[in-house]
Amino acid sequence: MDHYQHPSAIVDEGARIGAGCRVWHFVHVCGGARIGRDVSLGQNVFVGNKVVIGDHCKIQNNVSVYDNVTLEEGVFCGPSMVFTNVYNPRSLIGRKDEYRDTLVKRGATLGANCTIVCGITIGEFAFVGAGAVVNRNVPAYALMVGVPARQVGWMSEFGEQLPLPPDGRGEAICAHTGARYVLRGRVLHKEEPAA
């Protein structure tokens, strides 16, 4: 085994867990799950069968990653945040054939206790604030807060808010990395600093 697994964790036969992963107390990983390298699964995390988790993700305590959720590289899932996979669930109506895909792109942060309604895409390096309820697609680098979540600004890849309006035009420099961000309408582009 090339990853750490706490004795209380259950990893079903067939699950693929990459090198360097840390699987903590009371985790359950289903047999169809695909987990990349250097992923941390905190206490009491559940990972479904039809789940893909990219390299370097951090899934904090009490998160259930249900079927049809894909996390690209470097996604952060804060404590007790929630994914769904059925839009209109009922206990008395079977809807497993109605699961909706949810994609969280590279580097995004999903804050503690936020809820991600199924069938949407969270853009690269987007930042969802604690307790927000996201029910529509989120642009790359967008800062989302509230219920329902609304965009209030932009975040750098470093994780700092950029002094730009939610839409319009402008540019900002990340004080930590020197990267330049250019806003055109509702699309933010990152330009690497000159060598």
C-alpha cells in the first residue's frame, strides 16, 4: 500500500487510491471510486462509486462526495460542505437514473458548510464562501457568497480577493505572485508575469 489508511477506514475492493494519499478515521471509499495522488480524505468522508477525485485535493471532515461528482486537481472541500446528485429527491420515488453530473474544476475552493446543487460546473480557482448555496454555474476565479450564491468579486490563484468589480473591465496584479489578471465582461484571464 503506497498511501496511509487509518484502521477504522473502509476502502471497498476495486477502489483506486493514488500514492501519497491520507485516508483518515471512519472514511468509506466505494469500490468504483478513482482517487488521484496526494489526496487527503478527512475524518468521516464518504466517496461514492462514480466519483473521480484529482491529484492534490483536500476533502475536509464530514464531506460526502456522491456519485457523478468529479473534482479536478487541487480542489479544496471545506468541513461539512455538501454535494447533491439528484435535483428533486423523494424517498418514495427512485431517481438513481436521474443523477446529474457536477464538475469542480482545478484549484477551486468550496468553503465550510456550503451546498453545491447538482448539475453545475464550478470554474477553475473559483472560491465559494462558507455557507453559500450554489445553484448555477460559477465562472473561473469568481468569489461566490450567500443564499442563493451571488458573485461579489474575483479571487487570485493564490487565494486573495482581487480589487475588481464582479463584471466590467479592469486589471489587477496579485501582490503575492506578480500574476496579472485581466477582466473583460464576466471573464477573468490570468497572464503570467514576465520572466
